[in-house]
Amino acid sequence: AVVSTQSTGALEEAVLTIVHVPLKIMEVAGECWEALDKLVTSHNTSLKADLQVAVRCLETGIWSAYKSVTFNLGDIKSEEVRTELSTKAKVLLDKSEGIAARLLSALDG
């Protein structure tokens, strides 16, 4: 029983790490929006397509990390922890999508 409890605890810890890594990626990638925003608002028109690609790449990377978080949340036993991590990831995703939409609109304008 002790080994089983230790194994369960180790497994839970591993799953939390698996979820925290992409969540951290979302946070770090989200910090790039400010720099990209500055580039979009002061870009040379010949860079428009490159900046659109940059916006989409950043948005896609954050979305991909979000999917990794949500995929692995089901393996976390604590409902409270699942809800907390899910909410945090959703907030980061929503922020990313909002900024991406705004920047793409500015580039199309």
C-alpha cells in the first residue's frame, strides 16, 4: 500500500509538471505580445506580411500550449487544481486571441 501511495503521488506530480510546462510556455509567449504590438504600430509597410505571420505564429504557439494543458488536465485528480489550471490557461488563451485579433485588424487597416 505504501508503494502504491508513493507511486500515485509521483504520478500526480509528473502530471502536474506535464501541465505546468505548457502553461509556462503560454505565460512566456504572452510576454511577446507587447514587443509585437510595438512593431505593428510602427512597422514599415513592406513588413506587413511578415508581421501578420509573426502574429499568427505566436497565437498558434499559445493555442497549441493551451491544447496541451487541457488535454492533460483530465489526469489530475484534484478538481480544485484542475479548475485553477484550466481557468488560468483559458485566461491566457483569451488574452492571446484578443491581442492577435487586434493586431491583425491593425495590419489590415
